[in-house]
Amino acid sequence: MARAFLGVIVGYAIFTLSSALLFRSLRPSPVVGILCGIAFAAIGGAAAALIGGVKGGAASLTLGVAIAIGALLSIIVGPRGSALWPQLAALLLMAPAAVAGGRMLPRRR
């Protein structure tokens, strides 16, 4: 249980810190930002699954849910009139990528 929790925390840190560094340093185009966000989410999901051990699939699924909840909260409480594409990309592309990242690893016994 503790390993799965730690996996989710590390996976979320990988996703958020990598995305923040990318946007603060390079200011990429929206398409590049989305593609990198998908890759960071998948890497975070894989890290969550690796650290999560036996419950690795649950850790990457929990990470995907956390990303989706963050995107939904940002849509709900975010400033009105602002662009919604980053939140929609996180909800529809990056959250599933985190789950897929955990499932791409070979099964361990």
C-alpha cells in the first residue's frame, strides 16, 4: 500500500515538474506541449507502476485519475474566458497516457 502511494506521488511529480520545466524554459507551441505532456504522463505512469510493485497497475490508474481530477478542477474553478485546450488535453489525452504508461511495462510475478 505504501509503495503504491509513493508510486503515485513520484509519478505525479514526474508529470508536473517535467511539464512545468518545459513550459517555463522553452514555451513550446500547443501541439508540442500536448505531445510532451502525453509523454511525461506516460513516463510518470510507468514510474508509478514500477514503484508500486505488485499493485503497479493500481498506482498508474490512480495517477491517471489524479491528473483527470486536476484537469476537471482547473476547468471548474479556472478563470472564465481562458483557453480550455490545456485542461481538455490533460483530461482526454494525458490521463489515459498515465494509465497506458503503467500497462506498457512487462508483467511481474
